[in-house]
Amino acid sequence: MTEPIVSLMNPEFADDPIASYARLRERSPLVRVGFPGGPPVWLITRNEDIKAALSDPRLVVDYSNVPGHQGFSVVDQMVASLDLPDEFRDYVAANMMLKDGQDHARQRRLVTPAFTVRRIKALRPRIEEISARLLDALAQKGSGDLIEDYSSPLTGTVICELIGIDEADQPQVRKWMNDYADADADLATSAQGMVDYVKKLIVRRRAEPADDMISALVQTSDEDGDRLSEAEIISMVLLVVNNGHHSTSHFIPNAVLALFDNPDQLALLRARPDALPHAIDELMRVANPVPAAGPRYATEDMEFAGVSIRKGDALTGSLLSANHDPRVFPEPERCDVERVLKRGESHLAFGAGPHYCTGAALANLEGEIALDHLLLQRDSLEITVGRDELRYTEATPGGARLLDALPVRL
């Protein structure tokens, strides 16, 4: 019997995605769903199964790695869909997130030294300084948008400092960053500006290394002397700019809303500020703005979670569903900043497996500092509109809604 196709454009998903996914999750571990403009895909609904899929070598990120593949690669599709110049094919092809197997393992091995615990921890004083300056400016204004006036410039500036962007150049670079998420912006022009800037920075760091990400990427090599190519370094910078900036800048207001919706949990954190680092995990679970893992493609006919999958079929995991799976999170609808999980269990805000987010430690640190400064070191933050007045942009059918603005008063 043919599996019925569920439309994620159904209004119920926009109205209450968590409840909608709960119904799908109890119906089946895999559900056939339809996305606008594309063929049906298998939606994985349960936490354990999504973890398994993200680590299964039979499932690949790049469709061209499916035996017998014909047609466009994922690189072709991205370049065409974003209307990028031909030069960008090299940078998209070098994107670590779009690689599988040994190609991915090699690049990940060379990139990892740029994201050491020491490097991330060393950013704490600077993140605190940037956060305090932005909040002082917002307090002087009296009111503003928490995203435009605080979380976006905070995460954008931190990414600039991590990469090694000169302070004088940061406003222009942050504008290019923000254009990535602006449907009305000229993405090709902004991306070209970013690439041209990074090329010049690579030349400078080869001659004069500094304690920044670009220098680490330029200098790193493995025991065989393998190094990242210029295209791979540029691609990594673009990846960090896109994923490291926008996701965290939306997590911060989402987390503020989650704590305002759960005043008992906010009161607990104000009474015990030392609990905040642990609480970030729970807030990442309930306030994560990334709703789904990228698609994986079956390289062979296989059975997954008890369902027969054909070679070439696409599967995607709903992180929103996984993070509300009662098999892992008892009373998943409840925000519990003291939640303790069993060994081996976790939220999937940063994915899992070989493609686990390299920037997870930085996102956690930024979130911790932001919430400490916004809600624990002061108690004057107010949201100046009702929840029904908040507006969202639907980035992905079936749950990805990005907050347009969060009007606040300090």
C-alpha cells in the first residue's frame, strides 16, 4: 500500500507545530511528507531514529554520491537556486556540510583546530564586553528591538572577531552577513564582497598570522602535510557567517520568550545564576530556531526504523519533533532548566554524528552570556507587545518560523 503524503503546508503546522509533530511521531517513526516544489521525502520524527540517521553511512548528504545517480548535484542546485556567480561553484563544492565519508572527515579534521575549547573560552571577556556595550546603548534609547539592537549585532560582532575581521571593517562585513537572511538584498553582490574581503585577509594572515580563525585555517595541516585549499577556507568562513551568526541571533530572543513564558524557571535562575550553563541545554531544546536536519539520501535499498526505503529516497529529521520526544524528554512541553537526561540522551539542536555542529560551544557561550546580561544581572527587561502581535517569517514549511522582531524596553 502506498504511504499517504502529509502536507507540511497544512495550517495546523503553522498554528501549533509541536502538537502536529507529536501526532505524526506517535503515528510512525517515518512519515511521507510533501514540500513545495519538490518530491515527497521521508520525515523522521523520533529522537533516537534521527540520531541513527545522522550517523548512518548508508545515508549521504550529496545526492551525487548515490550509485547510479544522474542529473544535478547538490552543488548545482544550490548555485542555481541562489543565482550565484560561476566562481561560487568552487566555494559551494568546498562546503564541509555538503560532503560525505572520507572527504568530509578530512576537511573536518583540518578545520577542528580553529574551534578549540581554548579559543572559544578566550572569547568570553570580549563577548561580555560587546554585550554590555550593546545593552547600555539600548538602555539609553529606552526601548528597541532585541534582535536588531542586541542579538544580531552581538553574534555578528563575535563572529567577526572569531574570524579575525578588523574592527574598522566589521560594520560592512556585518551588513554582508545580514544580507544572507534578507530576501530583498542582492545576495550575489554581498557574497562577492565577502569573498573578496576574505581573499585579502588570507593573504595578510599568511604573511602575518594572528590568534584568529583565519590564521588557524591557513596554518593547520595534518601529519601528512595536507592543508586546506583557499576555496575550502573561504567556504568555511561563509559557513560560519551564515550558520554561526543567524541561528544564535534568533536563539537569544526565543530563549527570552521561553523564560518569560515560564516565570518559575526564570525565578529559579535568578536565585541560582550558577545553574545557567546547565540550563542552556534545556533552552536550546525548547527555543532552537533550526527545525530540521538537512536531507540525507539512501545509497541502497534499506530498512530504516522498520520502514522500507528505496535507493535514492530522501530522508530528513525533524529536530523540532526530536526535541519534544517524550521517549527522551518526559513532559516535553514543559521547560525545566534543571532537567537531567539519561546517559547518551540529548537534544538535537546541533545535530549529531559526523556533521555535529563545530560551533556548538560558541553558540552555548553566547547564549549563556546574553541571558545572564539580559535577565539575571538586571530585572528591568520588558516585552512591549503581546504575544499575538509578534510576527514571524516562515523559513521552512512545517515549523521553522524566525521572529521578525522582539520589541522590548529596558
